[in-house]
Amino acid sequence: MRDEESRFESRYRLLRDAMSEGFCVVEVLFDADGKPQDGILREVNRAYELQTGRVQAVGRRISELAPDLQDAWIQAFGGVARTGQPARFEQRAATAGKWYEVHAFRWGESQQGLVGVLFNDITQRKLDELMAQSVLDYAIVLLDPAGHVRSWNAGAQRIKGYTPEEIVGRSSSVFYLPEDAAAGRPARVLALAAESGRYEEEGWRVRRDGSRFWASVSVAPLHDSDGRLQGFVKVTRDLSERKSADDGLRAEVHERMRAQEQLHALNERLEAEVAARTADLTRANTDLLETRERLRELSARLIRAHEQERGRIARDFHDGTGQFLALLRMRLADLSRDVGEARVQPSTELVKQVIDHTRRLGLILRPIALDDLGLEAALESMVEQQAALTGWSATYDGALGERRFADEVETACFRIAQEALTNAARYADASEVRVSLAIGGEELVLQVADNGRGFDVEHYQTPEERATHFGLVSMEERAGLVGARLSIDSAPGRGTRVTAHFPLEARPG
Ligand SMILES: Nc1ncnc2c1ncn2[C@@H]1O[C@H](COP(=O)(O)OP(=O)(O)OP(=O)(O)O)[C@@H](O)[C@H]1O
Ligand SMILES: [Mg+2]
């Protein structure tokens, strides 16, 4: 028995949710006087949710879900719940802008106050009706030049009451009040229309049954291609009907038109806003680019000033300290002749070390060769020095001779090579290092390669690593400032190769 019930229940649900009609069960709430007050939704199907766009409606009140429907619907549902008489009606839901066809019937036992409601969205059908209706609102009559009826539309039949068989061929003066017809008004109207191309008036007209109505009439002449009058089109509207027409539907159409206009206005506003925002963004972007450009300039200026200062100090070392030390060594040599080599030797050794140290320091600051002899000479001497320090076998390949490049390019190239070599000396544990400088196409190409342990380049790309290791970052920065491309190829166990391509058509840094 239980099985049977649950099978029934699941089939019921299946059917309910497969229906295209909206369906809900409403529990009608009555006040103390037995008047229906409100309703609570006890059950809804899928179509209910689709048609109303409301989910989770179960357990909520109609007054809350659709306040505008409350009165009409609750009264109707109350009647159904109380009497058990089903009800059918069409109702407009103003807030949703929709029309519904509703079928309500008692659900369950009479004392439960439950009503089953089936409904359908019939908005489109209503609008179609209105369209058809508006065609029926106008009597459109074709007259021959003498004013006899030639054709007759459905609206004319509805408004004036004649069938086409009854009226075609008869004079249009039957539509006028007898006194107007007697005074020659019908012919005058046609003559005025023929004369001025169009005639419009409001006035009394007469129906088939003799009753009169207030009409708006518009008459236009019809000419053939030679300009000969062929007849008239007469459009008449019964203005007394204006009021009785379905206000709800008219309101509906107006509402839709207004909504459309609002949408249009909204759209325009939106477009204007988008345009304004785009302009803002473009401006912000330009500002950003300018700021970035200024930063780049500043950075370039800083590096330049820095290099100049280093160069000055290096030159000081070389020309000042270096000369003094050389002098000191000569003096020591003199002295050794007097007091004997053995006494002076430790001091001579010390001075030699100081000279070496000073040279190295000068080189780190800025090799004088770079300014005086050019990039190639400076690089070559740096490679040699590093080899002497580290003991690796170093080769330098280059055939540029004394060719000079833009000051900034030379400096950037030298500094990148310097950092690459320093890194190789510190971390690579390499046995061999090759440095090359060549011209390829429109570019100056620097390469520094070691056969050491290599490293995971990706690992040093994270912001945290870049904040503590500056070498790779500064290489990139220096390359960027002169428009060069920098690439670092390395992997654990495979050595490291740093390559920089400098454009020779110097770009503004
Ligand atoms: N030729 C190389 N062989 C092996 N490892 C290298 C080589 N060059 C760089 N590395 C690795 O990459 C890391 C980052 O190098 P980077 O020059 O950016 O910083 P750093 O040398 O650690 O510090 P800084 O250059 O700021 O003194 C190094 O710590 C090292 O682990
Ligand atoms: Mg480094």
C-alpha cells in the first residue's frame, strides 16, 4: 500500500513538473468574518517558476509575491475554496507587465481552504488581439470620384453596420446626417480633399441603424500617373468608442512604449557613460605612460650620474693614489740599494698588493679603459683579470677593435658582462668561461657563458627573490634602458648563458 502511494506521488510530481502551464496550490486565509484575506503558496511546479521568474515561492504569501494581484485573485480563490465552484478568468499582473489566463479549482477537502491554480502567460495573445482590434478601430472606405463606395473593410462594417454587399456602389452621403446631405456637404468634403490633397474633420455621422456617432474623418484623393482623379480614400474613426475601448490594454501598449523609450534613453545614457569612462581611462593610461616614461628617464639619469661619479673616483685612484703608489715602489727600490733587498722586500710586497688592490677597485668602479680605449679593450682586460683571480680558462671573442658605440650602450654592455662574470665567479664553479662580443645585423650581441652548475632561472623571477638578489634585476634594467633584449639560459647542471642584444640604431633611453 505504501509503495503504491509513493509510486503515485512520484508520478504526480513528474506530471506536474512536465506541464507547460504554471501550477500552484494556494491556501486561502480567511479573516474572522470569513472574508478571504491572503493566500499562502503551498506547492508550485517548474512552469510556475519559469513563467513568474520566482523561485522558492513555497511558503510565501500572495500579498508579498504579487501585491497588485492580491485583491482580484484572493477574492476569486476565496470563492473557489468556499463554494467548490471552479473559476476561469484573465487577469493582468501590472508589476510583471503580463497577462495571465487563470483556472482555479478546489484542491483537497473543502475545510482545508486549498485552491489549485493553473495559469498561462497570454501576454502575446492579448497584444495580438489589440493589434487586430486597432485595425477594426478604423473604417477604411474607397470611393470613386463621384463619391460611391468601391470597397469596404471589416472596421467599416463594424463601425457603420453595413456589409460590403449592402453598401458597395451606394453614395457616401448615406453616412451623413440627412440635413448635412441635403446641404451638399458630402460633395463639398470631396471637393475640398481633391483641391488641397487632404481633408480632415470631426463631425456627426450616421450608422446603418440610423444612430449617430461622433467621427474623426480624413479624406485623401487618389490620382493616376497622369494626375487624373481616380477616387478617394476615406478613413473614419468612431470617437465615441474611444473611452469604451479596453483601457487596460491601451495602458499596456502605452506602458510598453514608455518602457521602450526609457530603455532607449537608458541606453543612450549608458553609451555616454561608457564613452566618458573610456576617455577617463585613456587619460589615466596616458598619465601612467607619462609617469613611467619619466621614471625611466630618471632612472637613466641616475645611472648616468652614478657612472660618472664612479668614473671620477676611478680616475682619481688611477691618477692620484696609483701614481703615489708607483712612486712609493720606486722609492723602496732605491732604499733597497742602501739598506739591502732583504730589509725592504716585505714592504715592496705589501706595496705591490696595495697597487693590485687599487687597480681592481678602480676596475670595479669603472674601468678607465672603457672610457679611454673602448668596450672591447675594457671587456678583454676584465675577462683576463677574472681568469687570473678564479683560475678558470677564459676566452674572449671579439673583432670590433676600437669601434665605439653610444656611451650608454657601452656602459650597459660592460656592466651586464661584469655582473654575469661576477655571478659565474661566485656561484658557477666553472672550469671554462667564454665571453663574446659581435655585431649581428643591426645589433651588438654580448654573450657570457660558463660551463658551471647552472641554476633555476624561474626561481629568481619571484618578487621576493628579486627583492634580495639585485644582479639579474639590474642586468634587465640596464638592458631595458638602452632598448636591449636580455636572455638568461640556465638550468641546474647545464651551465649558464647570458645574452644581450643591443640595437645599434640608438633608441632614446
Ligand atoms: N652563472 C651562474 N651560475 C650559477 N648560479 C647563478 C649564476 N648566476 C646567478 N646564479 C644564481 O642566481 C642567483 C641570483 O643572482 P643575482 O645576481 O640576481 O643575485 P646575487 O648574485 O645572489 O646577489 P647580488 O647580485 O645582488 O649581489 C644567485 O644567487 C645564484 O644562485
Ligand atoms: Mg649577482
